Amino acid sequence: MKTKTGQQIENDIYAMFQMGSLPGIIGGMLYKYGMRPKDSKTEDAVVRFVTCLPGQVQDGTAVVNIYVPDVKVYNDGIMRKNIARCAELEQAACLPWGRSRPPPRNRSAPRSDGRS
């Protein structure tokens, strides 16, 4: 299997979220890292690939930042985190196809196909 670059992996993760439920739920857009407008006032999600360890199976880290505008909670003029909306979007991001994620593979257990 060919090793992928960080940009290729970021593209794959972006495509996965594009096909999922998140773009239809957020009020704004889904962006790759560095593409979100600095003055955006909408709910946006940004996909970023951070690091990877090459090998037969590549392990890596990706981050999806979801930006949610603050709201007025009290009449004190201070804008605060929209906790309910953040929780809703976090759940949608964790379940990109509207179902639970598969359990993580136990790396110490032997594989069913005989490979290590």
C-alpha cells in the first residue's frame, strides 16, 4: 500500500465529512485548514491534518474545529459560549454518517486475516 502525504490524508478526511451530515447541520461551510475567511461570523467547520506516522498502517491525527458564534445569555452585554449548539454540532461531527463510529481496532490482538 502506498503511503499518503499529509495533504492527501487531509483531502480524504475533508471528503468524508463532506459526505456526512455535518455540512447540512452547520449554518456555514466546511473548509480545509487555512481556507476559512478570517471575518466569518457563521458556524463553520475546519478540517486539519496534524501529524502522521508512516508504516504499513499509517497512524495520524486530524482535527476538526467547529466555530460557533457566541450568544447573549443574560442582559449584561457579555457574549457567551452557545453550549447547547456546541454539543449538538460536536455530536454531529463525531457521527459523520449519522451512526456510531466503529470500535477502535485492538492493535495487540491478532488480525482475522492472519496479517500482523
